[in-house]
Amino acid sequence: MVHETPDRIKVLWFLPTHGDSRYLGTSEGGRAVDLPYLTQVAQAADTLGYYGVLLPTGRSCEDSWVIASALVPLTERLRFLVAVRPGLQAPTLAARMTATLDRISNGRLLINVVTGGDPLENKGDGIFLSHAERYEVTQEFLQVYKRVLSGETVEHQGKHFRIEDGRLLFPPVQTPYPPLYFGGSSGAGSTVAAQE
């Protein structure tokens, strides 16, 4: 497992899984996404001592879990900030994915909790919940997700999830689970972040 250095600032780079360009917000000088280029970026960040890389999520991006899985064996210390999507994944499935990637990366996984923001993208993914409902789902998701990753066998009957005998056979390397990152500026987002 990669050991922490508490006296250092943790700087993450961005892995352009939706393509790259010379200028922010434009395709001028654009570069398509391919694994050799993403490998080059990840290995450069690893060599330069970056703490990790953020892998964006959404329909304009390659799947962050697949890309992280491909890059883990090609890097040594670099951590991968990968998204769980509470409206798209069951908490037990997300926990298994998390534990697996944490194990194969030897503890180099970071989790980005993405509740979702773009209404068009949400609808394209089958999510027709209001802003408040998405945060309700996120909070309930996190309650189950963290318990499963912590090694509990979970029986849960909630508003959004029903889980019977939810558990992991193979735990994550990081205990009780990989670090969680959570972004949001609304009152609901702040409340869930503070409580979970």
C-alpha cells in the first residue's frame, strides 16, 4: 500500500478522458482520447510526484473505472480519483467495484461521489429525480456503501434501496474504505457532505 506523507500538499492532475486540447473550452489543437496518450499523461504525473489524477465522469468521457483499471499497472504511486454515481449504481455493486480497484491498485484509489448535475445528462442515463431527491439517494447510498466497505453484512430497507445480505467477500486495502471526495455548493450538498 502507498504510504501517506502528511507534511506534503496533495496535488492532483486531470486525466483528459474526453479528449484534450491546447486551450480550455475549445477543440483547437484537439487530441482524441486513446490509451497511449492517457498512459503518457498518467505516467508523467506519476513521475513528477503528483498525488493523483481526477478521472472525469459523464457521457462525454470514457468510463473512468475502465481507464483507471488499465492505468494502475502502468504507474507506481499515482492515485486515481474515480467517481461513484449514486443514482446509477447500487451501493453494494459500487462497494465491490471500489474494493476490487483498491486491491488491484494496492491502495491507490480515491472515490469521487458524484450526485449529478446536468439534467439532460441525468435523463440520458435514466435519472429523473429532482435535485433534492438526488441528494436523498446519495445520502442513503453512502450510508449503505460505507457499511459494506467497512466489512459489515448489511440488511437495509430504505426509501431508495433495499439490501438483503449485502456484503463483500474481498475487502479494500484502505481501511475502513478509500478516501471519499464530495463536491457541491447547494444546501442539500453541504448537508450530505457534512453528515456522511
